[in-house]
Amino acid sequence: MRRVGLVSLCLFLVAVGCGEDQMQAGPDDPPSATSAVDPVENGGAAPEGSEFVPGPLGAVEVAPGEEIQIRSVNSITGDVASLGTPNQRGVELALDDYGPVAGRAVSMGTPLDDLCSPDGGQAAAQTVVADPAVVGVIGTTCSAAAVAAAPLISNAGMVMIAPSNTSPALTSDLAGTQGSAYQPGYYRTSHNDLFQGRAVALFVRNHLGFERAAAIHDGDPYTQGLTEAFRAAFEELGGEITTFTAVNKGDTDMIAVLTEVAAGGPQALFFPIFMPEGGFIVQQVGGVAGLEDATLIVSAALLVDNFMELSESEGVYISGPDLRFGSNRNSITGRTAEGLLAEYVASYGEEPSGGYWGHAYDATVMLLSAIDRVAVEVEGTLYIDRMALRNEMDRSSLDGIIGPISCDEYGDCGSQRITVLYNTDPRNIEIGKNNVVFDFAP
């Protein structure tokens, strides 16, 4: 594959005429090579013998017999692999279900690891953008990796759709102001943590009836953004944040920070951080005077098997996306939530170890279907206009495994429903994953 060079737009318009619109096509009905369309708005197509004209971001050219290239970037090694591996598998299942795009096979290449870190995200993105044949990316797992990866991917004209990034910085403040890390071409099927912060605040203040709470983050865009959203909402509800502090990634001894927290006398402690640090906190908190009776609340970063299996996780509340998919069906592939879970278990021999496998499936289907609608074949060569793909992602709308999906102007596309689970038995964590004690739907 190679990027298409720019040619004269005027010659293109003379060749195909003006004022005609291409109808949206389904997965099995790609645009024909003789459709007269705007090359920016919907990919463009030229009559036989004419030359395809790309938009301002260029286009990917897929020669006859070549595959369409996408990439998956997720946390697939280390302690956060329990969260990222189900995402990777959701991508694989979606590729199998969707099948060819515009008559071409789709390759995701070698899965890339974001390491749940800025360095990992940047390195993975550098690998992606070094190949101009890549059309789009599914990932990252972690917001910290996305903040580093998104500028590179955006500047290359590609699109990126994340299944489990939730930091408000990546999209917006939900009031019309773009986030500090927002990049054009970035989308996500996961929720915005401004919703989750409010959900946890409502749970602590109104459901549990507590007046005092503390929060711990680890300084990255996800954990800090979520704890700040919780603090703002909790204080708005009349609660008091007794301590707002941080640990460092890599810390193993949490006694000092927990002693600091205990001094404030909180009734609840919210720490939406990852493994292994989250595991160290729950294992050490019982030995700190003043926190013996504190209620512990974590987030979907710890809605993973290697945390929930810890004996000390019994009695911990876990906030995260609503995974009660029920009778939901992806309207493009026809796959039901129940059927997808059964296929996951049959394919990989285990239940998903994290909560965003459905989000990854829907994100992949969303990308593939958008490519399908803008891809144009001219004399055997397939062209995918990059600006057209972004425009098509902007207006994508489908019913997904996770529920209705449509994007706002900053790339928030997924369901914003939040639940709080109660982990009652580390010996049978599937019970905890389904033990919803509170839900929030904005």
C-alpha cells in the first residue's frame, strides 16, 4: 500500500460533475467506482478512467490483492494485561464477525502493547504511524497511553477509537470545551469519567449516607481526572473531602499515604488506580489505625480478575461501566451480547478478565463499518480517504453490545451508564462482577 498523492480537485469535479451525493452503503454494499461524490465528505469516486482525488489528509491506496490495515494497541503484558487482553480479544472477535470490508480482507498486524504508560503509548504510536498503509487504530487501554499516542496518530491523519480510555482530558468537559489532550480523529466507546465521578459521589453521599471521604490517585490522566471529578461532585452534594493525595506508580509500601488518609477520619476511601498499586492498598489498609471501618471503593481499573481474587478485596465496591448487556445486539454484525460472551469463552477458554471487551468489539465494528462506507474502488484499486473516514466516524450511529452508540463533537460515542458492584466472594469473582448495588444513567 501507499499514500495517494494529491491531484487537481478542479479536474476531478469536471470529470464527475457536481451536486450528486453517494448513498450510504452497508458492509456488503461498498460505494461503486462510478458514484459521483464529494472527495472529502464521503471518500470520493471517479468514473472508469478517471483519477481518484483525496481530501486534505490524503488517502490510503489498497492495491488489488492487498489487505486493509488496522492496528490494535492495548495493555497486553504486565499487571494491567487483565484489563487490556479482553480488549484485544474483542477486536479479534469483531474482525471475525464482520468479515471483508469493501471486498477486502482486514489485517490488524501484530498486536501492539501500550504498557498502560505514556512511554508505551508513544512507542506503539510511532510504530503505527511509520506505516502509512494503516487506516485506523483500536486502542489504547489506558488514558495515560492515549495522551501520548493520540497526537502522533492524529497528525498522521489516522483515526483512533478507544474501548477503555475514560479521562475527560481526551474528549471534553461535557459543556462544550475540549479537553486538554483532545486530538482530531480520536473517539471512544468507553464512558467519560465526569459521569463516573458523579456516580461514585452519589453512591457515597446519598446511597451510603457518608459525609466524609478521601481520594487517592497516581498522577496519571485517568486516575487524577476521575478523583477530581469525584471530589467536585461530592463537594457539590455537601460532602467533605478529608484528604486528596497521590501515590507513585511503582510504589509498594502504602503505609505512609494511608496514615495520611487516616488522619482525616474518612468514612470512605476512593482509589481508582491500577494493579499492582491498588492491590497493595487493599492489602495494607487493614493495618492502619483509623481506617479499620472505612468503606473502600475502586474503579474499573480494578474490575479485573487479579484484583478481585485477592482475599482482601472482599467487601470492596467497584465502580465502572454497566456490563448488564442483556438482550443487546450489535446492529451491524447481528451478534448478541450473550452470543458474544459465549464465543469469547469458547475461543479463549475463560471469562473476560476485564470489563471492556464489549466496548472493544463495538469500537472495531464502528471503525470497520465506517471504512466500508467511505472506501471507493477505481479500476481494481481501493481508496480510503482519511478526512472522509473522520467525517463518517463523526456521524456513525449503531446499536452495540454496550447499547446505543453515537458520537458527540469531541469523540464521546458510547453508553454513559455507570454501576457500582460489591465484591462479596473472591473465590467466585463472577458473582461480584454481576452484583450491582447502585446504578447511574445520566
